Amino acid sequence: MKKLLSPLLAIFLLAGCATNPIKSNEAKKEIKPIDTFERNLECQKFREKLEKDFSGSETKINAIFYSPKTNSCLYNTVLVILSKEYSYVGWELLDVFTNKTIEYFDSPNTGGENTVSSLEKFKSKMEEYRN
């Protein structure tokens, strides 16, 4: 029995060191670079439909792009409402397929610096999703 125990112990130890071929292949797939240019072109195909959805409203489509962070197409809208008593600017980043809001910034009763500050924050957030 002792003669059998040593080889079995060695086999178990070596088996723990062996690489799993399935996991190795999965890792190679993850390392493969994503062609964001092609995906951006695919996302642009949704622009016309989105613009039709927002036609007649104050909301305008600003940008559509592929986001590696969400692995989806995102679009940015801008809403501007100006009157003598009130002004409002809102920027929203949404998923094309789910229409869920990813990021939202607004600047009610805009007064110059506040609007610029909100816009810069929003642009920074958008770049996080682009890269």
C-alpha cells in the first residue's frame, strides 16, 4: 500500500499544475483586440431611427458610438430650453438597445460657468465610455 501511495500522491500534485486547455483558449479570445472602428460603423446605422424618434422635440442627437466599457452602442442627447424666465441645458448618455440612461448632467437656470462646468464633466464621462 505504501508503494502505491507515493505514485498516487505524485500524480495528484502534477495534475494540479496542469493547465486547462479550455481556459487557455478562453484567455486568448479575451486578449484579441476589439475592432472599435467596425463597431462604431455598426452603431452609426441606428442614427436615422433615433433622429426620427426625437424629431419635433427640443432633444437632439449629438453623438452615437460603440462603448467597449458597456459593450454596446451609446448615444448622447442634448436638450436646450430657453425662455425669458427659465433656461435649461441637459446632456444624457443612453444605451441604443435598452434606452436606459447611463449618465446624465444638467444645468438648470444656466449662468455661463455652471453650464460650461457641467458640459466639461459630461464630456469627461463620455470619454470614459468611448475608451
